[in-house]
Amino acid sequence: MTTPALQALSDLSRDRSARDGLETQLAQARQRLDEATRRAEQAVAKLATELQDVARLESMSMTRILSALRGERDVDLNRERAEADAAGYAAAEAEARREAAQRDVTSLIARINAYGDLEARRQQVLAERERELAADPASAEAAARLAELATLIGAGQAELVQLDEAAEAAGVARQALSAADSVLGNAGAWSTYDTFFGGGMISDMAKYHRLDQAAQLIRESDQALAHLATELADVGVGGVGGIRVDEMTRFFDVWFDNIFSDFAVRQRIREAAGKVDTALRGVLEVSGHLEARRAEVRATLTELAAEREGLLAAPR
């Protein structure tokens, strides 16, 4: 029969596996936080430099005087302001990523701490199990196998939960990338100058709304891929078909930085469309791999449960 100690042993195995998975995720999340912090600091430093350039042209300085003598002050000032705006955009993006990474780290630490002292719990369960076995010497062999099965079942259940979470994250990433792909890749307008820009100049800011939409979708894809990379860390899947998900997240750094021509914008759009397509294909491969792993674990759990039921039902 299933004893309290056997059930506690199974629960402990499940919790230990789940916590180990969270520890792996935390290591990945901390690395991402360190990188995000570094990039945010760099972006802030660049913004400060760009604002200083604008200030020199706006104030009574030698830079302003020389620019005015050349008759280029307005052009220079507009360019410096545009560069400052781009730097501000990049700084905001970098800070948003840092904050998201910090939230992941804080959440994972809280989830790990919620398991408490598993080693003390393990010692307590083992002591109780020893008392159960000592009380029924005739069932020692079956009891030993039941204890082993309890451990295997608990570990399998924990692995299935991890795979389910990774598959869910892959679904979110797939949805985000599909939306970005729809905007960037499905319409020929994105690669046709006259259609996308309406024959006008890029300086017409009203036309930036499409770029803003694309930037938002790419930002969502980037965050979804980062979360997927974290979820994959504890199930031993870094990538499939030579494509690593954690590398995909680096595809989508700020890609509208320092753009001052229609040609440059069009090229960035084409590059982003290609990268979204590559990432989407990679996520689809990962999703298929995860589904195969989930099927294997479910089959193993079914076999273990059948063996356990047989031992429990056998006469003693």
C-alpha cells in the first residue's frame, strides 16, 4: 500500500526536480540581467553624449559659431537632435529590457525560496520510511521497489511540468513572431519604396507609425524569445537544427537606431523580416522537439504507474 512516507518521498522528488529547474533558470536569468544592465549603462552614456552635442549647437559655443559661418547650423542641429532622439529611444528600450530581466530574477528567487529547506525535509522523510520498513520485514523487497518508483514518478512529473512550461513559452514566442512576420514579411509594401513611403520622404514623421508598430512587435518577440530561452535551460534544450534560441534574442536589438535615409530604413526592414523568419523557423523546430519529449515522458509515467499499481495490488 501507499504509505505516508512513500507519498512524501514522491512529493519531495517532484519538488527537488522542480527547484533544480528553477535554479538553472535563475542562472540564465542572472546572466541576462547582467547583460541587460551593461547595455542599459552603455545606452545612457551614449544618450548623454548626444545631448551634449545638441547643447553645443544650441548654446553660444564655438561649435555653433563655426556651424553658423558655414551656413549649416540648422542642418547640423536637426541631425544632432535626431541622433539624440534615437539615443533616447535606445536608452528607453535598454532600460525596459533591464527591468524585465530584473523581474524575472526576483520572481525566480521567490519561487525557489518557497520550497524551503528540502534537505531537512528529505532527512525527515527518509527516517519515516526506515520506520515503515522496519515494521514490516516481509515486504522489504516490494517496499524498496515502491520507494524507487516513487522517486522516478516524482522526477517524471516534475520534468513534464518543465516541458509543459517550455512548450507554453514556445507558443507565446511563435505567436509574437508570427505577428511580426505578418507586418514585416507578408506585404510587398515593406520592400517597395513607393508603396511603403507613398512616394514621399522619410522625414514625414506621420509615416513612422508603421515603424512604431513593427518595433513594438519585435520588442514583444524579443521578450518572448528571452523567456523561452530561460524555460528551455532546465529541460536541456538549447536549440534545434543548429539554431540556439538564446542567440535569437540578440537578433532584435534596436534596429531603427541612427537612420537618416529612406534606403537605410528599407534595408533595416528587410533585415528584420529575414531575422524574424529565421527565429520563427527555429521556434517551430523547438516546439516539435518539446512535444516529442513530452510524449516520451508521458509514456514513461504511464509504465511506472502501472508497475506501481501492480505492486500495490499484489497480495502480501
